[in-house]
Amino acid sequence: MNIVNYILCMAILFQSGKTVSQEDILDFLLLEPALHSNDNNISPPLVVYLHGGSFRGKSPENLKSAGLPLYHEKFTGENAFYFLAPICPEGEIWTNDREVIHLVDRIVATYDIDKDKIYITGHSMGGRGALCFAFKHPEKFAAVLTFSPVFPIAYWSTVLQDIAIWLVHGENDFQAPLQSSTELYDLIKNENPKAVLSILKNKNHYILEEYGNPKYLEWLFDQKK
């Protein structure tokens, strides 16, 4: 963990009046919202971003090279948001939901964040992780947005039918077959009016550039607990 994030974690823990063990502290990238000078009364939302497998164990700074971090600064003023991206340890596949939720709670306790507008998103392994975390902690997130999720589990539909969800998948994705997303969507669509499935024509697994399309985050920010 780099020293900046370590100090921030310690400050968060001190402010909350609680202590946790060292192994509970994840390395992460936190980007603050690009607010205007007259936006003092705004409590921005928080977007939790789970990266794909290629960033496991890497420096948080590496995350700025692709995906949602590239477009964070384009969302300003009333559309600005806090961006939180934990780093998945080497050898893991986003099964550490307890540690991530622990980190989210500390960030929310430290910054002026709209607690009704906390979202989770991710691509590939991170897309699967976002669905899994929303399944395990539906009370935490107002919506989940996933790109190319890797083999989501059908049983998650029993909870995901009650949360706003947008599944985005390339039709030519041979690493995370489209069928897994369509099957999950088919299980929840009749019970969940806020479920959306977008199949991108002529697109494969690598659709991180879709985060640059503002329609996705605009939809996300329309959702509220």
C-alpha cells in the first residue's frame, strides 16, 4: 500500500472511532468530485469501481489508464462524483466483499457523500464482482452497472430482481459469453422494471471505452435508494 492511502486509511479509522486489523485495509484509488466553486451544498454520489483481472495487485495509479477513471473529470458540477476503486489482491477474484464494504463505509463516513446514491460498477472480473457484491449487500447500493461480467451466477437473480441493474455485453465476447448475461437478465426482467440489458453489436470483451458514453452514468445517477 502506498503511504498516501495508508495515511488516509488511518485518518478514516481515527475519525470513525473504530479500529480494524491491518489486513482489512485495501489499497485503493480515490478521486474526488470536480465541483464548481458554487457547489458547496451538493453531496455528490459515490461510484465504487471494481477493475478487471489484469489490474490485480497493481498500483492504484495504473487504474487511470483505462475505464471509468479516464472520464471522471468530465463529470463536473451537479454531475460530479466520488470515485473509489479498491485493488483486488493477486490470486483473488473479488470474493473479499467484507473488506471492500468496510472501505466503502469508511469513505462514506469521512466525506460528504449522498448515502442514497452509492453505486457499484465493474468490467469483466470486476463486472462479476459488482453483481456479487450487489447480491450480498443490496442495502448498500442504489444501482449496479456491469460491462462484460464473467459468468454471473443465476441464483443472484433472487436478490438482483430488487435493485436497478444495467448489464452491458458485446455480442462477440468469447471470454465472458454473452449467454451468461442474457440468462441472468431473463431471470429478473419480469420482476424488475429497472433491469436493462444492452448487447453491443460487433463488440468483443474489451468494451472499457463504453464508460466514456455519458448515458451510462446519467442512468446510474438517476437511481436512488
